[in-house]
Amino acid sequence: MTNLSTSLQNALSGLNVLSRITETVSSNVANSSNEHYAAREAVIGQRVIGGVGFGAGVVGVLRDIDPVLQGERRFAEAELAKTSARADFYAAMEAAIGLPDEPGSLSGRLAQFGAELINASSRPDSESRLQSALDAAQGVARGFNTASDAVQRERLQADRAIAEAVNTVNTALSQIQDLNAQIVRGGSQTLALADERMRLVDQISELIPMREIQRENGSIALFTQGGAILLDISAAELGFTSAGLITPEMNVGAGSLSGLTINGKPVSTSADKGPIAGGKLGALFDVRDVQATAVQTRLDAAARDFIERFETPAVDPTLTAGDPGLFTDGGAALDVTLEVGLAGRISVNALADPSQGGALWRLRDGLGAAAPGAAGDATLLNALSDALGATRSPATGGFLTQQTAFGIAGELIGGVAGTQSAYQSEQSYARARADTLLSRQLERGVDTDSEMQRLLQVEQAFAANAKVISTIDELIETLLRI
């Protein structure tokens, strides 16, 4: 009778094990398309009571995770987010400044202005041609204005994205801290909690690359690649204040834009080195504080050179020292100490604009002329045209020496396009690497074919255990009838 009891106990324990395996398999199949789900596997062991074996039992359920592959995939996705932020910025700059062969580009506007000056010089008495030259000049100014506005718009967009990223990190860290506590307390749902924790870590790691350290009690600690502690028992808190408006003069050094703090302490926001380096958050700071200001600096330098070309009495003899030329700094003469943001302020002198109380004949006779001169005199128009093609060395901006206005515009556009192309190549490589590592991780995920095969095996084992129980039941009934 004892042997029958033991056999029955073994069969019943087998059914319990098979029930748990079925539960695990069904969970795996249901989450086969969830990239944040780790495949489960029930661990079977012998049940021992008082030193005596009593059938089989599920001693645990394991999550199938390769921590090395997972870490590599997270770093790759952070690198992709970093290069994408930079590539997207330069794509926006390329669109705003335009390519050389595009009519609305800065180069195209300059070419149009040069053509209209030549056209006007052939008929200096024609008001329609003078008006076309004025319109083209205003088009050049608008080209600078538009590009400058685009730079500051991208800076503001990056600033807002930083605020969103900081909020995402803080929220996720707080949730991971809570999940750690629940997992440490234990219970039947710790595997699902671990999956959710993994999803949150993935969310943070795209913004800030980090290392995940497993603790013995089932909790995790998080350290950035740059060495900052984001979570170790308690979650760190990132601090940032978004700006409602950004102008070219605003920067972190002057205190007009917010930097980043961790637990109240300021940290470096470099995209390539420092506590938050390597991910999207660092790249957003890089766009706002480094890349965009570099583009603005070159735009301002090009605008300064353009103003200087027409502000000299050598071009317009009616001007005196300190008078603004054809192109002005918001109506005023150029002040080299106020170069920052100049591209956003450059405008055509109102003295030549009838819509602002000026007169078209001043394009032909001089901005400082008191009255119209000879209608057929194209001397000044030719001088304006020559100023565009004159070679000179820009005072700022790091441009090549001895260039025409067209050459400076071409170098400006070429620099943006070249940088955009370089970051686009980096982005393509980073995307390919991230996709490859994600595919490798998903290959370790749920294999539905294998799971269904396992389910068939469970069905067969279930039938076998049920047969054992049925047979034991018949034997017991036979014994009881004796």
C-alpha cells in the first residue's frame, strides 16, 4: 500500500509540474512579439520532505537573458540616438540654408542679387530694374534671417527635448526603485516585475548609456557610462529648467540657459565625455550648446562680411564714417562687438526702400545723396556688383582667406552639408549595429515552434501521469474488494 501511495504522490506531483510548465509555455507564446519579455523556463527538481523524495516539483522559473548582449544592444541604441540627434539638426540646417543649386538657398539669393545688379546697371534709369535689385537685396537679408531663426528654433526644440528626457529619466528611475523593492519582497509576480524593470532600463539607456549591476537580493543598481550613480537603493534626481525662448546671445556659461544637475550638483553635459555622455541626452545638449552655436557663429561672420562689403565709402562715396551701408544691423551701422546674432538682424537700408520712406534712386546715386543724380549713371551699381565679387578675408568665422561673397556662402553651405553627410553616415552605421544586436537578442527570445513542441510533450506526459493515477485507482479498488 505504501508503494501505491508513493506512486500516486509521484503522479500527482507530475501533474502539478506539468500544469506549471503549461503556464510557462502559454506565457511565452502570448509574449512572443514583446521585445521586453524574457522567455521563461521552469526548473524541475525533486520534492524532498523529511529527507524522503516525494515526486517532482517546480523549484523556480528562470528568465533567459544574456546580460552581455543586452548591454551591447543598449549601448548601440544609445549611440544611434546620439548620432540621430546630430544628423537631424544638420539636416534641418541644410534645409534652412539651402543647397547651392537651389533658388531659395543663401547662395541662390546671392546669385540673384548679383544678377539684378548687373541688370540694373545696364538700364540705371529703369525703376523696375532698381526695384528688382532692391527685392533681391532684401531676399539676401531674409535668407540670413531665416537661417538664423532656424538655428534658434532648433536650439529651443533641443532645450524642450532635454526637459522631456530629464522627466522621463526621473520617472523611470523612481519606478525602478519601486520595482526593486517589490522584487526584493518576493512573490509570484516577480518575473513580470523584472520584465517591466528591463523595459524601463531600456528607456533610460537610450537617453543615458549605463551599466546595470545585479544585486544578490534581486534588485539592480544603475551607473552611467561616465560614472554617475543613477540608482543604488535610492534613485538619483536629475535637474533641468527649460527656457521659454532662446536667442543667439543665450548660453550656459552666462547662466541664461540651464545646465544639468544630478542630486542638485552640476555635471558636465558633454556629448562625448562626462556623466551623461554617449546617448541622446548628451547629444541634445551638444546640439543646443555646441553645434547650433557653431552654425550661428559662421552665419553671423558671413553676415558681417556682407555688411562690411557695402559699408565703405570706397563703394558708396556718399557715405561718411559711421554711416550704415546698403546692408545694416537692424537699421544701424555695423558694431563688431555685437556680432552675435547679426545674421538674424541684417536688413536693407531703409533709405533705398520706398516702402520705408526711402527712394529707389539711392541705389543708383548713393544712400547719402540729397537728390537724384544722372539717370544714366551706373557707377554705383557697378561698384555694388564689384563688391560682391571682391576677394577679402572674413574677420571671423574661420573661413578661408581671400574669398568673394559667393565663395563665403558656398563654404558656409558646404560646411553644413559636409557635416550633415558625416553624421548621416555615422547614423546609418549605428542603426545597422543596433538592429543587428536587437535581432540577436530577439533570437534568444521566444521560439514559438519550440514552445508548441514542448506543449505537445507536456500533453503526452500529462496523459501518461493520468494513466498512472487511473491504474493506481483500479488497483486500490481491487484491494478494497478483497
